[in-house]
Amino acid sequence: MRRKFDLFYDIPAWNKVFIAFFVTVSCFLIFFFIALLLAIPLFNLSYGEVKQYIISGPDLSNIVIVKFFQIFQSVGVFIIPSFILAFIFHGNYREYLKLKNSPHVICMILAILSIIISIPVINYFSYLNSNIDLPDFMGILEDKIIDMENEANYLMESFLDTLTIKGFILNIIMICILPAIGEELLFRGIFQRLFIEWTKNIHIGILLGAFFFSFIHFQFFGFLPRLLLGIYFGYLFAWSRTIWLPIIAHFTNNAFAVVYYYISGSDIGHSEIENLGTSEEDFIFLALSIFLSFTLIFSIYIITRSRVINR
């Protein structure tokens, strides 16, 4: 039986990777200009502001416009390309992206707990990452990386700096729901599958997908912890054969930070929870976090494996 759309179904995997990059970049450009065109009447942008946005992106001092562009980016760069690519590569986007399968309730609970329990581990990798020194001849690059990191922290602090329920709900949608759905659809549902198909090795494919996931955020000092999370999300997808389990884990990771900063009122980089597991005094927390995280992850593996075998 002929598929609804099978033009790209049988082409080599590396060609699919190229097409995936092309579609993703194209959607980014298209939705950026759509957002820009909509922002002109909505925010009364002048010609100079429009020109600035095209050259350097939204002005970070106007957080409302930045949030507007952020939401468009999540939809246009991650969600829309994922459905387009799933359709042209398979024809049935729900089947290709593993949207039909529902995760086991116990696995959902374990995935949520594993993200919270692993906070000291993630903090430790973040601490190691922040202490990486580039060679002297790369000093200019290091300064640029630091500037980008400071800009990213300032942006996130601006997002989280809200005292209203309305602002909190908007952050949940913008920082938690949309990125969790969009990034998992694209990086796990599309690119990880393509990398596995290309390399013929599930572990290399997961690693490449996680590397791309971490790299695309353009935050050097958060590369290692994000790589670690990307690998975990990748295995959740591979084991469970449903995109919803890594989406839930991803959402939990983002939501925990949003809820914590909303309740505590702490600044990014200056809260006790961010430093847990990074000092010698916290060794017991780090060791316990490693043990419990592996226990929870192994439990998820056992449950998902048994479900797949019994299907």
C-alpha cells in the first residue's frame, strides 16, 4: 500500500539529516520574519527597531517583545519543523514521532523523581563545566562566550522576574511546556532517529542527538549538564518508544526551576539549590544523588523493556 507521502522515505539517512537541517533553518527564518511583521503593529516598532531586530535580534530591555519572539521561536523552530519532517520522511507524523504510544504511569513518576533527585549531579557537571579554561590563544573566544553566557543569564532572570500568577503561568507555557514539547520532538523525535539510522548504532545516535541538543543552545558553561540531560532524554525515548516520556522529564527539569525561583525569589546563580552538590561538604548529597538516580533510571529501563517485550 502506498504511503500518503513517501518521496523522501527511502533516501539515504545522511540526505535526511541535510534536509532536516535545511527545513529547521528555513522555518526559523520564516517564523522570525512572521513574528517581526506581527510585532510591528502590536508593539509600534519603528524602522530603526525593525532593522536592529533583523541584525541582532530583539532588544533584551523590552522583555515583553522578547517573550513574544521566544514563543514564536519555540513553535516555529522546533514544533512546526518536527511535524513537517515527520510527514515527508514517513507520511504518518504521529507514528514517526511516537505520539500514539502512552508512557507507563510508573515510568512517568520515576522520570519526574529522577530529574529532581539528579539535581546535585547536574549541578556538579555544571560546576565542572564552568571551571574549564580555554587556552590563552582563545582568549577572545572565551570573552565572547562569557558575554553570551551573561546575556543568557540576564535574559532568563528577566523571564523569571515576575510576582504575578499571570506571569508565572506565561513562564510555565514559554519556558516549560513549549520547549519540552518542541525540543523533544525535534532533537529526539527527528534528529536522534536520523542519527541512529545514519550510524546504525543506537548509542552513537543518542550521543549525537544530545550533542546537537546541547550545542544549539549556544551556552558553553551549560554544555556538559545539558549534554547529560540530552543523553538521558534520548534513552528514555529509545527505551519507552514514546516521545511523551522524555517530554515529561524535560518539562519537569524546566518547571522545577521556574517554580523554585517563583516561590523563593532567588536570583539565578545565587540560590542554594544551584550549588547543592558542588562543594566537598555536599559530597554525601552528590553520592546519594548518583546512587538514587541510577536506581530510578535502571527501574525505568526494566519496566519499559518488559512492556516492549510483552507488546
